[in-house]
Amino acid sequence: MKKLLIAVTALAVLGGTAVTAQATPQQDLKKLRAHYFKKFPGVKLQEYGNGIYAIDEARRFEWEASEEFPPYEEAIEIGKKLFKKYKVGSCFKNGGIGIKQNFPYFDKKTGKVRTLEQDIMACLKKNGVDTKKEKLKYKKGKFAAISAYMAYTSRGNKINVVVPNDPAALAAYEAGKQYFYAKRGQLNFSCANCHVDSPGLLIRGNLMSPALGQVSHWPAWRKKWAKKTFKKKGKVGPLGGLGTLQRRYGGCNKQVRAKPAKAQSDTYRNLEYFHTYISNGIKLNGPAVRQ
Ligand code: HEC
């Protein structure tokens, strides 16, 4: 009897893994790439780091012109000063220079995904910075400038996100993937509906980019964000158009009238984990200008 019970339990466990382990991260990456390469023949892997500008020549022309005198240039300088002032480098490998390609990562101790922004915030607190008083908040402003400087020092490094063979890491990856493929909002669209099924098509006059490479260039400078700052403050300033990847996630949630998750919540961190993993091998090119 005891033997039978053990056999049944073992079967149940095996059955369970068979169901949850549909595809490995590596298989997801391969499948998605094959999909885009078929959809956009001639667009090389590294080109995907340029978003819609990899697939639309007219828009690319305009974009290249704007990158010649980039509106984020001063933000990088400001970020560098703050990075030094708050001794952010002291909390990171290699003094925080050229390391963004390894984020986000799975943290064994907490069993959770950690992002670069989270580690920057933890560092500021560790170094005794009064983040409230200094108005250092996730998503934009001075905080995004620090992240922009760190991104800048990592330009050219290939994204190298690791999903270790650990059940908690795989579960985090899977949760991010689920979020990416789940329909939501009044419009009932998933991220994949727009960025896997429809890149190259227009939605309300906006061309949609492939999900592959979408993570390569953050924080980004957007005219839309600059306009928003102008409306609120009557001026833009060097940081007014800047925002992090998770700020952008919020914008895409709002587009389909879904409630955005909080910046650096488990939800968005897991999403960022999946979303960045599938772009492994693409060179970082942030910060950048985006529509
Ligand atoms: C209704 C369609 C739609 C949905 C759904 C949608 N997006 Fe977007 N997304 C857009 C459009 C349009 C843009 C602006 C053009 C572009 O760069 O793709 C955009 C831009 C982005 C960008 C910036 C790309 C870049 O190169 O700067 C990211 C990142 C992004 N979306 C991620 C997501 C994620 C993650 C989800 C799901 C939570 C999502 N989007 C859902 C339409 C959508």
C-alpha cells in the first residue's frame, strides 16, 4: 500500500511538472525570434534594438536626425553627477560602470527578480540619501537620470539575462510571460496582440514595434513625456522627457484602459525579466529618443 502511494505521488509530481514546463525560456526565445525574422526578412537581430525605426524608413530618417543632437544628453551629465554625489557605484560590481546588461536578475536570497532600478534605490537608502526630500522616485526625473547614466556606460554590451534552473526563477519568468500574453483592459488586448501579432501595423496613427529589442534603450526620452511635463510645470528642463522602462509599461497598460501595475511591483519586475530575457544578445543602446 505504502509503495503504491509513493508511486501515485511521484506520478502526480511528474504530471505537474509536465504541465508547468510547457516551454523553456530558451525555446520561447527561439520561437519568438523565428516569428519576427519571418515577418521582417532582412531585419538583422541587432536592428531590433531600434524599435519601429528598424522597420520604417521614413520614421527612421527623422529619428536619426533627432539622435544627432539628442535631447537626453544633459540628462546623462546630470545622472553622472548624481551617481557620484550619492556614491551609487559603491553598491555595484565594477563600480556600477557597464553592468546594465546583467539586469534584471534572479536573487536567490529573496527568491525574486531584482531590477537595476531597485538596486539603485536600495543603494541610495544604504548610503543615507533622503530619497523623499531629494525627490528621487522610480520612473522619472533625477532617479531616471542616474539610471540613464548607468545605461550610457553600458552601451554596446549585449543583454545577458540569466534564468537559472531554479523553480522560483522559472516561476518568476513564467509569471512575466503570462502577463505578457494575457488580455486586459477595456480593449481586451495583450502585450503580445500588439507587439507580437501586429508590429508594423498602425494603431491610432502609431506604428507598433516588435517586442524583441524593446528593452535595449531605457530610460528613453519621449516627446509625449516632455509635453506632459510642460503642461504640469510650464517648462520641460533637461529631465522632463525622461522615463524608465516601467514607466512605459504603465503607458501601454493605459492605452488599452487597463490599470497599470506599480513601478517595481512583482508584476512589472517579472514582466521585465521575461521581456528582457527574450532580447538576450541584443546590444544595449540607451538612452534613446522614442515617439
Ligand atoms: C493596443 C496596442 C498595444 C498594447 C496592448 C501594448 N502596446 Fe506597447 N506600444 C504600443 C504602441 C503604439 C507603442 C509606441 C510605438 C512603439 O514603439 O511600438 C508601444 C510602445 C511600447 C514600448 C516602447 C518601445 C520602444 O522601442 O521604445 C514598450 C517597451 C512596450 N510598448 C511594451 C508593452 C508591453 C510590455 C505591453 C503589455 C503590458 C504593451 N506594450 C502593450 C502599443 C501597444
